[in-house]
Amino acid sequence: MLDTVTTGTTCPTEAALAEHARDVLSALDAATVDRHIEGCSDCLNRFMELNRKPLAQSVSECHIVKEIGRGRFGVVYKAWWLHEKPRIVALKLLHSQGEMERNRFDREIAVLKKLDSPWIVKCLDAGAAGDAAHFVMEFVEGVHLDDFLSDKPRTLDDKLAVLERICRAVADAHASGVVHRDLKPRNILIDERDQPHILDFGICSVNAPDWSSAPNETLTHPGDIIGTLRYMSPEQAWGGAAGAIDHRCDIWALGI
């Protein structure tokens, strides 16, 4: 595709924009086109015309490109955020309308707005259109931790360097009274600079006196088992019956 995807200030060809809209470009060529259209309103408008998706929900100032993740309570899209200067973001939409799910969604927004770590994805904006709650966060171009470790041989030092940054991010969260409670390779993205980014604080707990924007509770009931069993501490797997579910559960998951 290098003959149709151009670099610098030259606009991509119509064929390149159409293939990008169909999500058939290579990752490298797609990134090249994205870098160009971020600063070219004509190409961005043309891409959005070619990429229109029929969706049940829409968000003001966001153009959804494609789905990149889905869980029990929400779906995450790659999107263009047209607020002020256009940029690529991850857009999370809540698709479950229960009170508990909405409270967890609001909790995740509050946590990502407040935590300040280079290795934890940041919330940029949040809102709701009727019952459709959403938030905008940084988009990380990368691979999940398990794929990162398996796609090519890596030295022990390389692996430990990544793990150290992940541990520092978890320590930053714990210092703010936040326990992730679902640490696993699929919730950690590694970018092209080998920097990790922890995602999905949807079932986190908060326990700190200065969290005025989020109640100091876990939003789960005694006996509830929530998370990913393979990475759960015994206390979490037993719903708290075997001991307190606190920051040590994250440390257990890191060890696993």
C-alpha cells in the first residue's frame, strides 16, 4: 500500500482513504493515514463520509471508527474526537442500564479523572445523552501484555522493565486509595515504546477520605464474586468470606 498511502503533507489517495474506512490497511499504513488526517480537515471529513456506521447510540463531537473491546457492561470504540483539535480517542459507552452498572461506570470515570500516572489511561471527557452514558479516554495504539510477551523473544530484563512500570502504576493507584480488582494481561496495553497502560477500572474499589466525587464503597455486596477467576486472590474468589478484599488482591494478580 505504500504507493497509495502517502506521508508528510501530501494527502492520501481516495483508494487509501476508502481502504482505511473499511479497516483493511496494515497497522503501519493506517497509522500513517491517521497522522495525516489529524491535521487535514478535508481528508478527515472525507474519511468520516466513507466510514459512517449505523449505531444505536451516538455521542456529540465523536465519530466512531470501529469497535475495539466489549465487556459485560460497556463497549469501547476507536473514535475521532472532534472537540477543539481532532484526535483519536477510545470511547466507552455503557450498554447496561442497571443502577449498579451505572454507579460502576460513574466510579470508573471519577477514578480515571483523578489518577495521575503515566501508565494508567486517562479520562478526557464524560457525559450522557438521555440514558446513554459515555466517556472519552486516551487511545493507546498497542498490544495486550500477553501478546507483547509472545510475539517475539524478549530478554528477562525487557520483561522485568515492563513489569516494574506496571507495578509502579498499581502503586500509584493504591496510594490514591484505588484497588483495580481485575488486573490481567488483557487489561494492560503495551505501546510501541514498550510503555504499559492499565485499562478498565470498571470494578475497582475506592477507600480514601478525599474522594468527594465517589463514595467510599466497593459497589459490590458481601459474597459477590466479580473479576477474572484465573487472576483472583483466594479472598476475592470467595467473595470476601476468606478475608478482606483490598490492595493485596492486586498484588496477588501481579504475581500470577
